[in-house]
Amino acid sequence: SQSYQGAERHVVFGKYETGKLLGKGTFAKVYYGKEMASGDSVAIKVINKDQVKKEGMMDQIQREISVMRMVRHPNVVELKEVMATKTKIFFVMEYVRGGELFAKVASGKLKEDQARRYFQQLISAVDFCHSRGVSHRDLKPENLLLDENEDLKISDFGLSALPEQLRHDGLLHTQCGTPAYVAPEVLRKKGYDGSKADIWSCGVILFVLLAGFLPFREENLMKMYRKIFKAEFECPKWFTAESKRLICKLLVPDPDRRITIQAIMRVPWFCKGFSRPPSFS
Ligand code: ADP
Ligand code: MG
């Protein structure tokens, strides 16, 4: 059924009423929604089944659902319920009203304290996911949302991997993610540890927050890959020595020599003002 209010079109799904389009992804459109009985805000991700089936991504959607149910954490977008019709799948999620971290970065570099706070929240959420056996594999500022308290929430587990995807060698073999944020071992297509690859992406994100631009900037994709393989980047002069040192430990091409989450959490630059958020699972 449909109802109209002002100029905005409101389509009603079950107990929810949807409003404006919040964002678009590859297979999905995300709308603002309201639970009619309570008036609570939600975000509803609408996925087109036909398109997903055509591209053989149904398993991945199923995985996205299982993963989101497994990783309940203050810095991860909460999945409230899943509904489906013949043609569509609906993810009802908590509504994160502050938009993408990407928008913040697009208007320039952040102050170090602000960047650190986002990075601390990112790392605690990523640590939690890894402890549940989940690697995200598509960490980038477009998939990090901010709530009304400027708290970061990881979203879009559409490319995430679970342990059952590991082959006999215990490594992941699917190439995914966004080139500028992707770890060298993922680009090499030889099998990789999803958790270590996530840490690389966190390194690129930290660089972007502090710099306002990407560490590996190159129009030509092959040239960009070459820079990523060698971790060829330069920290801008305004980076402090401590933040520079941490970035140099994160953006290490050899995944086995890259800093671990446990070690990140012991770095003095990271620890400043850090208190581990309570996690409920
Ligand atoms: P895709 O998997 O297709 O990339 P996403 O899950 O990343 O889709 O959602 C696309 C966009 O919708 C996001 O980049 C964001 O702008 C918006 N969005 C997604 N989830 C929420 C949410 N819970 N609250 C507010 N906006 C959201
Ligand atoms: Mg996305």
C-alpha cells in the first residue's frame, strides 16, 4: 500500500513506513524508515533478488545476514530484522543518522584527536569481528557511518567472509574490496588472511583521516597496484612522529610483518583516551 505525506512518497512494508533514499550500493538501495507503532527510526536496505541471483550472489547475502547477527557491537550497525517478498529482501537496521565518514574526509583532513577517536572505534569493532571469525574485507570511509554522537559504526558486511570460506590452506581466495584500500596480498590473488588484510585497510583509513587524501594516489590502476605492493607512500609534513610510526607499521606489504590488533592496542599514540566500549553479544 502507499500513502502520501507532503512531497515525499511513503511506501509501507509490514510495520514500517519508508521515507527518503539514504544511499545506494551495488545491489541495494537504503531507505529511511519508521516503525509505525513506536515511531522509531530505522534504515531499510532493499535488495533486488533477481539481480542478486543473476550474479550468483545469493550466498553472499545469506552470509551478510549471518555475519550481522554474529557481530553485535556498539561500533557495528545493528541488524534488527530481515524480511523478504518474492522479489525483494529487506534488511531492517538501526538508523545511523550522521552519514558516511567519507563525507567528513571529503571536506578535508581531521584533527589528530578526532582521527584517533574514529580509529580507536574502528579498531575495537574490527577486533570484535575478528574474534568472532569474521573479516570485513571492504573497510573504507564509505562503509563507516557516524551516529548522532559522532560514534563510528561499521556497515556493509556485503563482502565479509566467514571461516567456512577458508580453503584447505586456511586462506581466503576471493579478490574483493576497493583497490585504493585493498591489501597487496589480496591483489596478488594467492590466498590471504582476511584479518590481516582488514588491518591494512585500517591503515589506509587512518592515513586518509589524517591527510585528507589517499596514500596510494594514481589514475592508472596498474601504477596504483605497483605502489601498493611496495607500500610506496609519503606522509604529509603535518603528521606527528607517533602517528607516522603507527601508519608505517600498518602499511607493511608483508602480512606476517604487519602489526597485529593486539600490538596496535599497545601503541601509546593509539591508547590516548582509549576505553574499550562495552560489547554485547
Ligand atoms: P552496498 O552493500 O550495496 O554497498 P551499503 O550497505 O553500503 O550498500 O549501503 C549503501 C549506503 O546506504 C551507505 O553507504 C550509507 O550511505 C547508506 N546506509 C547504509 N546503511 C545505513 C544505516 N544503517 N543508516 C543510515 N544510512 C545507511
Ligand atoms: Mg557499501
